[in-house]
Amino acid sequence: MKARILDALGRSRAEYAELRLRRVWSTTVLVRDRTVEVATGSAETGGAVRCCSPGTGWGMASFSGADRLDAPVLKAHELSLAGASRQPVTLAPIAVRQLESAAPLEDDPREVPLTEKRQRGESLAAAIFGSDRRIVSARVLCRDVVIETWLATSEGTWLHDLRSEVSVAALAVAEEGGNVERALGSLAARGGWRGANSAGRMVHGVATRAVEHLHAAPVRPGRYTVVLDPAAAGVLVHRAISHLARPALPGTDPDVLPMGTRIGPECLSVGDDPTAEGLRASIVCDDEGTVARRTPIVQNGVVVGHLHNRETAASSGQAPTGHARAGALRGAPHPRASNTYVAQGTGSFEDLIRGIGTGLYLMDTLSARAEGDQIGLRAGSARLIRDGRLADQVKGVQIGAGLLSLLGRVDAVGADFGWNAAGEVCRDGSAGVVPVTTGAPHVRLVDVPVGEGFS
Amino acid sequence: MIGRILDALAGRVASADAVIKTDDTLSVSISPEGDTRVSEARSHQSHLRVARQGRIGFASATGDESSELVGRAMASAASGEELELFLPAPAPLPNVVTRAPQSAAADAAVLTGLARALRDRLVRSHRRVEVWAERSSGGVQVANTRAVLAGYAVTLSGVGAVVESIGAESAPPCRVHYAAVDLPTLADLEALVAEVDRRLEPAVLSGAGRLSGLPVCFTPRALVTFLRPVRAALTGYEALLGRSPLRGRLGEPVLDERLTLVDDPLIPGRPGSRPVDDDGVVSRRVSLVERGRLIGFASDLMVGSRAGVPSTGHAWRLPHAAPRVGLTNLLVEAGTHSPEALLAELGRGVLIEDLDWGAGTNPVSGTIVLRAPWAYLVEGGAVRGRLEGVVLSGNVFEALRRVRAIGSDATWLGASCLPALAVEGLEMVTSYQ
């Protein structure tokens, strides 16, 4: 394959050209209630060629299969001549790397028979129904994927990577006396088939939450002191900060947090670490061949860094951070977050809720959505905090506020940092979908507007 | 090639069908700074479904993986759902316009010209404008072991823009787009420009007072989003076997008697137009709701088999996903109110130009909590100003039983042709402020 890719790339007449080829094997098992509706495998090969030359814009040609790699190389150059750029496309310099990390996978999911994967899905669905007689519907989606990537550039970069990932997502619906509630959950892990062995605990938790929601009272809208669990804190920070810490993508919000802006208290430090070991979004080099590095974004409440690809780094006079990620098999690499974290603070969970007269403890998220300078976050489940202790379950909790005003309300960060095991993804318009991981300790915010939403 | 795939299965399966989709998409985008980027994406997808020993299996592949397709589909059948699948026999196809020659022939220069034409019309001082133009050209082939072999060529062209008011507090990006089989005309571009102007020009209104209980008027673009639960409730598994609030109510009045909903794949030149579905079932017009009464659901072969009903020709095969049921072109019958009469009918009310669909809202039950970043207060038949931070809540089905008026201005937006619609019974707050 290497010879074919380099041969095709060698035919480019552009000053800079890059060819990325990806082969993706995946298996999907979907169980609805007790019926296996889907048990299937697929394979897809495709990629993209980008190129530019002095006085031209980017030209990009993407393709299916790997039969004729020279055709998209020539097409990309032709398209780059049809584009136009006021400023020449400038790429920040990077060290040229040649990296082979495609050793055979341990516990390769491709070697596990589909029947075994089906059995996992069926037993997880059965476990949801077995949790409580009030569970009336369940859905379990088991997926595994193996991705092999080849990247070559006209500068001499060569990467070859092979990785795998397994995931399980579950939905449980509980019903009692005409009241219907649901709960969702997921887990995803980099690595082989056994990486999802703990899914049983996850689906049990989903079923338990759905039943608990049946008797939870709707939250009373108002302003509360709110403690976010690590999962909710991580999602909030991913949406609130990492999207505003990189230059705008086509069709997305152009706002970028300026360096030096204070957006939170001293106790708040945030970053993105694509080098964190063993996570789904962790990489050695990004989709442009830049060595990835841990990038502080907010240090003690002040913006200190942005996430870059080579082009945005050059245009802002900074070094690329290794955050160029292609959101689709045939997509262009854009600056995207990978493993976003809230740095560990001090104090335990008990320390954070001590002293709260009436507050809310938000666990997990159903959704987090940012538009313009507003963010809305819906809790997966929530409990009241009363006189410094956890109290009754409440449902329908959503917080909505200005992004920066919400971060300004952070007043304490706990010491109990952990990476979230859920199967999180980041969707970003035309830039596509990439897997991400978030990590955080418990985080406390004061005077947060809380409304009642759909649970 | 599709014949080779099915030939490879001879004697090994009870039945099988295959779909091959090819596509060549050319895209041009122009950044607010005026930089033009051009890209091309080619794809070739093969989908195979087999019935073997009473179980269904399917697999998909791209390009050179087709040789492995058969093995994967057979393995899938060994673990697949137990289901009887009755594949259709060959039948004459209706004549439907799915391809426009000038769209298929559009090159980067044509698309750049379209994008620039839109951009030039949208640019004003204090605006940041990004535009794109795109065309795709390809084909669909469907075949099965009962000798169905059908195919048709497809084009789809579109233009769109993201426009922001520079300096306007909390103004979200204004997104508009147009898509059809043929290239957009000048009138189509002008319609997008008029919509952007209409949305951006009203000033932000402070102190609008209590919104709760006011009637709401959705423009066609906002209605596309608002009707998502209706689409889900009328489609596929949820409609026939799941938790759709419309399940089991065929023949009953379920919406306001002035509402008529039709799905029509035979309309020429729209994104959902096609002569045959991805199961090989010949396309036909399907009445879904007639004068508020539930007439039918959309299904495909698999959902139909599970529910014991015939397919309505609504199967879609998407890359690397299970076969699914989806509408083609959804039409809501226009009413009698002109845009002016509709606003006058509202009295004091809220006009919603676009809605922000958020995850977490229940697409099946119709219970919604939606942000309405483009909402306007209407008084005395005129727009008084834009409202910030409006959140709309309630139930879509209940609101559609309380229709106040239907516009006479049915407009095509992608694969939907919808009028403006005024309803009651939704709650509105401005909790994000």
C-alpha cells in the first residue's frame, strides 16, 4: 500500500499535497426490546487528497475505494486552481515524521464471531428488562470498529496507524400508572472486544435511572447552586470552551476566545490532551502529521491557548498543536478537540456540597448544545441538595445561560478527577463527527438559572 | 456489477436484494473574507440483504470491498432477525424527474458563479456572510432475486449561506439553504435573500412582556423542524409497532381537520423524488393525514413484514446503516391565509422563522422543549421586533389539533413543501436570559 500511495502522491503537480487513506471495519448489533433487529458487519475504504500551490486555494478530492489513487491526486490539483485565496495558504512548519504503528491488534474485534456479538447485545437487553418489572422497553446498540489509516504528504510525512474501539449504548423506558420515563447511557473504550466487558454495570445503571425518574418530582425552576458530576462538568467544558478555543470552521460560530481573557475563577484550568494514554481520541500524530501535544486552554481562569491545525497556526503566528482531525472518512482535517479536561482542584465531593442550603446535583447529560454565546445542558439525572446533603431525585433539569457567564459562576473544583467512559462524540456542522473524551472532577457553580425541561 | 453480486448468491439463499449507489459531489464555499475553496467527493456504496433459513442478514461496502459483501451478508443472516421477507416482482416504473442535465454538468465555475451571486446579494455593512454551492450527480440501481432490475440517475443541487450581524448582541447565525434536482434560479436566490433580510432587520425587543399562552406562527422553514415528531410518528417501526402516539389510530381524527399531509415521491425534481424505493418497491403517492384524519403510515418491506402490512415504498439504504423507513417528499396542503392575513390573525402572537432542534427532546411522543433563536413579537398584524432567548415547550400533536390558520404560501424547502402555520397551545418562556 505504501508504494501505491507514494507513487500516486508523486504525480501531484501541487507545491503541497497530502493523501489520507482509511479502511474501516465495523460491526453493529442493535437489539430492540428482545429482538435482534440488526447484526451486521461492514467495511469501507476511502480517503481524501488535499493540495495547494502558491496563489491557489485548497483543492480537495475525496474518494471511495483504493483502486486509482492517482485520479484524486490530479483532481485535487485541478480543483485548487479553480479556488482562490486572498492570502496564500500557509502551513506552519512541522517536523517530518515517519511513523508505523500498525502492529496486529490484541483482542481484535474482527476475530470475534458475529454470533458472540449478538449474544452480548441480547444478554444486555435481557439485563435491562430483568432489572425491574416496570421496564417496558429497551434498546441496546453494540458496535466495534477497526480503523487503519495511511497518511503521506509531499513534505515526506508518512504515518500508518491501526486502532480499534468498542462501544455499547443503552436506552431503558420505564412505565407505571401511565407515567413513562426513560434513561440513556453508553460506554466506549479504545482497544479490543473485552473493552466493553463492564457494559453490564452500565445498562443496570440505565435501567435503575429510568425507574427512579418515575417517582422524581419535576424540578422547580429558579436559581440554584449546582454541583456537576465529572461527566456533566466535562461535557459542559467541552461545549463551552473547546469550541471557542480554535479558529472558526466553515459554517460555524466565528467567535474565538481571545488570549488573555479572564473567563473564570482562579480555580478553573482547562485543556485538551490528545496524548492522554489509551483514550479513544488519543493519537501520536494528527491527520496532518503534526505530533499531538497537550494544550492548556485556560490557566487559572485566563485563556492561554488555542487548538490549531497547521493552517490556523500559521495564520495566528502560533505553533500547530496536533488537533487537525478529519470528521469523516473523506473529510478535510479541521482543528477539533480530542480529550478535553478540567484540571484537578482541591477538596472532596462532600466538601463541595457542604454548606449548600438548597442546591442541585447534576449527573451525566442528556444533551449539551451551544449556539452563539448561549449554552443549554440537560441533565441525565439530578438530585436536590438540602442542608449540605443529597436529597430527593428531581427530573427535567436543564441549565441554560450565556457561555462565559456560566463559567464565571464556577466557584470550586474538586480533586476527584476522572476520564468519562461514555461514548462521547463531537458533532460540528460540515466538519463531521469525531470521537472525544472528557475528563473532570466535580465542579460547583453558584447562582445558575435552572429550568424544567423534558427528562 | 449488481447482477454479479446476486449471481454469487445463487442457490445459497432463499432470496436477496442489492442496491448500488454512486455519487460525485462538487462543492464550492466562499469564506467571509472571499476565499474560495473547491472540493469533490466521489463515493460508491453497495448494499446487500439476504434471507437464509428464515433469518435476514445485510451488509454494505464501498468500492473494492464488494467481493467481501456476500460473505458478510451471509454471516449477518446467521445472527439476524427471524423474518419473512416478500420481495417485489418486476413492475413498470413511473416516469419521475430525478436528474437535471445542467445540474449534472455544473462545474466549479458554475457553482462559484452561483455562490458569488448569492453572496453579492446578501452582503451589507455589519454582516458577515459565508456561502456555499454544491451539486451531486450519481445513480441508484436496485435488483433482487425475483428479477427486479431498476435504476435511475440522480442530481441534487443546493446553495446556502450563514449570515451574521456583526455587533448584534446574542444574534445567532442565520442559516438558509435551497436544494432541488436542478440548479437554483435567480428567483430562488432572491427568495433566500428576502428571508435573511426579513430575519435580520427587526431590532431586538426588550420587555416584550408575558409570552405564555400567545399563539405561534411557524414559517415553512421553522415548520420543517417543528414537524419532526410528526414524521417520526408516521414512519416505520414506531408508527406500526412502537410508541407512536398515532399507533392504532388509523381512520381516527388525530390533527386539526384543516390539515392534510401527503408523501409524494412522484413530484418532479425534488430531493425525495424517485421512481422506485431501495427495496425495489415502485414509488407511489401516499396520503398520511387527510383533513385531520389518519389515513396511513410509511413502511418498507422489513417493518411491513414485522407489522403484517404491505410496504408503501419508503425504504432507504444509507451508508453503513441498517435499512430504514423514511418519507420522500412531504407536502402539507396550503390554506387560505396570505402572509399578511396570517399575521393579522395572530393578533398578539409570536412568529417563528427557524427552530433549533435539540437532542433530548422526545421525537416520538411529540413533547418538545425547543429553542427559538429566530422569534418575533407580532402585534396588530405587524412584526414589532425580535425576541431573544425564547424557549418553546409543549406537545407537537396537541398544538396541531389547535390550528388557528394555515398560510396560502406553501414553499419547497428541500424535500418538504409546507405553508406557514399558526397554532395555539404552546408555552413560551425566555429562560435563557
